[in-house]
Amino acid sequence: MKNSERSFARRIDLTSLQLFVAVCELGSIGRAAEREFIAASAVSKRLSDLEATVDTALLYRHSRGVTLTPAGESLLHHARNVLYGLERMQGELSEYADGVRGHVRMHANMSAIVQFLPEDLGAFAREHSQIKIDLQEHLSPDVLSAVAEGTADIGICTLGIGKSSESNRATVQITQGNVPLQYRTYKEDRLVVVVPERHALADRKSVAFTEVLEWDIVSLHSGSSISLAMRAAAAQAGHPLHQRIQVTSLDAMCRMIDNGLGIGLLPDRAFELMHGVGHLRAVQLTDEWAHRELCVVARDFEALPVTTRLLVDHLCPASAKS
């Protein structure tokens, strides 16, 4: 670290950064002071000192509160990363004191959680019982955002780019917003059309999505990777997508389909695991985009903590050997 960088680091006060983030989140110095149990004048003084430290205005002050300057937007992004890093450090060190040797924060989409992660995480936990895994289910776009913002160490999601031509040994670069991310292939699945067993498509071995568009659709919520893919394919075909019902779980979708409320798209293994939920058939979808990759995403795999890299290597063993 250069002398100028050391000097800057010493002049930045963490309490001032916390108060700055609070003011940005609430849009008001007064409300931030109330939340943080500190006098508004003290908050204002710390913000002024912070602006003097960085030698630029961070906030526009007006009668209704405050708004961020472009420099303030940049500082807010970095301040959140710094404060989140400190929270992680505190949490992980406290877990070492409690005998836990590591902590992985992980977000994943429904397809990964339903089809693959129970077995894979169970096997990992049996081998590494003192590594704690915090797993949250989110839509694929939200998984990417969480990794980009640093609120998740790794994510598993569908990237919406179809099956990659890259080897599954490769670490591939993508961008979320302005943040570069890396991904490795975790698993593959294929979407199938789920229909009642007496439906006109039930005896078909395969079907193109253009034929599916003739029927009412029971779909997952609009931000899910499957819904996004369906809407894109319908738009490309120039045909409306008749989404009659939207649900938030795979078993709810199957029950709706079983009761004649439409047909739907599910990953093939997820449908196998849903076996017994109604009298249903799965028909293979022939479109190329129906063959999907689930990917493990991180900011930088090499920069991950050792415990997180252990989990990534367990989930993507081909990448670990390359």
C-alpha cells in the first residue's frame, strides 16, 4: 500500500461511514440521527468532515432532506462493501470462537434448490460439519445482484444465455451492472412441458414451444428464469403468451395443471421429484433454449475464503481439477 493510500485509510472514520449510509438510506439527516441515537448536529458534523476528507461534496442538502451527488453514489457503493466486509469478519471470527471453522453465504434459485442442492450440500456437510452454510432462495436476477453487491459469497442460478459452448472446466467472465463476475457450470437440466394425462399433448414424446403457445400457461412468478425465457421465446415467435395463473412453487404449479387450469414448463428432474402430485405427463421441449445450465457465480473464485472455495470445488469438481 502506498503512503497516500495509508493516509487516506487512516483518515476515513468507520462511524462516519455508517452514518453516511444511514443518511443515504433514509434520505434525511434527522431521521438517520434518530435511528442511530445520535444528535442531528453530530451527524451533520461527521458528514462535513467526511466531505473534507474526500475533498468533494457527497450530498445535496435541501429542505426535504438530502440526495446523493455522483461522488456520493460512488462512496455509498464502497461504504456498503466496507461495512458488509466488517460484518462478515465479525461473524466469521465469532464462529471460530464457537468452534465453527467457516461460514458461506449462498443464494440460489428454485431450480437448483429443488433439483440438486439437497444432496450436494448434504454430502458436503457430512464431510465438513463445522462449516456453516447460509442458503437463501431467490430469483436468478436477484442471485446475480446479491453476488455483485457482496451480500452473498456465491450464487447458483440460470444465466439466461443457454448452454455454454465453454468447457465445464472453465471459469467464464460476465458482468452484472458494472460489476465483473465469474461463473462455472454446476449442473444441466432440460425444460419439459407438463400437461394433464388426458391433454391433447399427453401422448407426444416432444413438442416445440410454438405449439405450447396455443394453450393457457400456468407459470412461476414473472421474474423467474423460466418465465423470462418463455416471454422471450413467445416474443421471438410473434405470438402472445397466455399466462393464466402465476404461482411461487413447483408443487402449486403441478396441482393447478392437474386441475385443468393450463399447462406449464418445469425442469425435467424437478418434475421427476414432483412425481405423485396429480396425474400428469411430461413432454420434452425441443427448443434449444430449453437445455439450460445452472452456474455457480462469484466475484472472483480465487479471492474467495478457503471454506467457500472448498464448497465451490465440491459443487464443480471438474473446475477443481483443471
